[in-house]
Amino acid sequence: MNILALLQPIEDSLSKTSLRRMSRVMFAMLSMTGQVTMLGLSRWSGAGGSYRTIQRFYSTIIPWAQVFWQFFCQNLYQKEDIYLLAGDECVVSKAGKKTYGLDQFFSGLQQKVIPSLSFFVISLVSVEQRHSYPLYLEQTVRSAEEKAACKAKKEAQKAKAAEPKRKPGRPKGSKNKDKTEISLNPELKRIQKMLDALLVRISSLLQPTYLALDGHFGNFPAYQMVRQTGLHLISKLRWDAALCFPYEGPYQGKGPHRKFGERVDYQAIPERYRKATTVKDGIQTRTYQAQLLHTDFPEPLNVVILVKTNLRTHAWAHVILFSSALDLSWEDLIEYYGLRFQIEFNFRAAKQFWGLEDFMNVNQTAVTNAANLSLFMVNLSQVLMCDFRQPDPDF
């Protein structure tokens, strides 16, 4: 009965038959043990949940983006909370050759390229509750042209590496390029299309300012893609990023004004940029913030550098976070980027409990429904646990 009550906000998006089937599938998911497959669901769903019924549900086209948003507005939205967007790719290993969208994708868990399916997920992260709520999922299906272009790029890189090293300095006859004019690759175009559609959908209730992405998007094309949607990017740069201080010296007397000053030495950052110093378990963390320049970015960046030093061995390492919002404080930048990891917990729960790693569907509609249903169950389970967490926060 609780499940049916929670599904009332999405009655306008689904037919009564699909809603009834969905409730039986969710009841089985909450009850069952073992792999979440159509056969397993049919064994646990009880009366009205035969294998054929489960099969019909997975073959039904469902407007999942609308379902996610309506459920969030009714059961998860808190008016006083601050929300930011977070995005990440989820790779699901798959065997066989017939599954829709099956390709070779890099798995962060296995640290290698494996036969798998890839889904890009955008979620809303509550700063107060420190929870991520998935809202939009889209499968990555690379076209033949995209695969050919990727293969040609790799071959060109190999050929360039085999060529003799050219002379240092700027090649003769080269011309200046406008860095603001850049063509987005197919991956960034897909993500931008998702962001535009999601922002239009949620604009009547929420107008988020920031989008947090991992270090894979710590580059200018991703920066430009996010800025074109009206959002500010929060991400991470490479450890060896060529950052420079703005030039503050006198004008040289001829030519354009000098823009780049000294390059940042991460072992000797000036003290005037230090914001905080903490020591925990023998690890000293120094936090610096400055507006720095990068040769690939035409505009200054709001950069926060965390330098960690082992006080016993004196070994050190650093992390470089950045944002396009120049007025964002260093505390908020660190916190917002840390909250990006909440989407990883969504993926973990979807794989361990809700069948994202288990489904054996091969058709496009069935694969889409299986992936979206597993992430929808992440949100549903959060609502079901709210009552229990009031007396017991660790439930």
C-alpha cells in the first residue's frame, strides 16, 4: 500500500496497467534475494506478476524523465534546501553480443576497457541532506562515424609519436586561433542536450547554478559546453596543469600587454593565497585559493589547491579543483565537488540492490527500462527509509 501511495504523483505519466505492473515489480525488488532478473521478479511478485506480465512491463515505452521529476517534486523536494547538479558515467559489464548499445567502455572499477553498456546520469544533489537524487539517464550509443573518428584519432597520435621531434618554439607561419570558438565532440553534445532538456523541465521549481563533474571534464571544451547552458562548472584539473599567476609587473613599452605571469610552483605557493591549514592523523593539509590563468582557457579560473604533506615522511601530493564561478568561496567549492561523489553511491546501490548489474534484457526499450527502473528504486528507497531514520538515523 505504501508503494501505491508513493506512485500516485506519476499517475498522469503512466497508464493504469503500467502503473499496476510497476508496483508489482517494485514489491518483488524489495522482497527478493539474488539477481534482479525478469525470471527472479516473476517468482517474487506474487499474484498478478507472472513472467509474461513482467515481460510486458519491460517492453512498454515509459517517459522516465517525467516520472523521475514528478516523483522528486512530490516526495523528495525540500523548499529550503540548496541543490546543485552532478553528472557522471556509469559502466555496466555485459556478456554476449546482442545487447543494445554493447560496446567497449572504460570501467573505473576494473581500470580497463571491457565489453559493457554505458549510461550518463544527471542528478540533483541536496547540500543540506547530502544526498543525490538521479533525475535523467541516457544510454551512450556510439555511431559508426564516431567509432571511425576515434580510431583515426588514435592512429594519428601513434603516427605523431613516431615522427622526429620538431624544433622548440612556434612553427613558422602558424596563426593565432580564437580559443572561444571550439567544436564539441559527440560526447559533450549528448551531455549538453541532456542538460538543456533537464533545465527546461525543472525551471518552474528549481534554477541550479552549478554542475559538478569529475576530472574527465576538467578541460576547456567541457568548460565551454557547461557555460553555454548557463551553468557554472565545478571540476578537477590534472595534477600537472600549467597554471600561471596573472602578470602584475609594469608594461614593457611595446606590443600587447603581458597576460601570463610566473607559473605556479605547487611546492612553493605564496603565503598570501593560503586560506587554511589543518593537521589530522599526521597529515597536514594546506588550502590555497587564487584566480589563475591556464593556457587552454581564455578566461581566469577560480582555483583551489589542496597540498597534503605527511609530517613523518615529508611526502606530499596536491589536488587542483576549479570553477568558472569566480565569486565561489573555497569552502563551498571543496564541499560542492565532494558532494559530486554522492552520485557514485547511487550507482553502487543500483548495482547491488536494484538490478543495474543483473538485467539480461537485450532490446533497446527493455534495456532503457531496466536501467531507469534501477535508479528510480534508489529514489523510492530513500523515501521508504525516511520514516525509519527519524528514530534511528543510522537505519
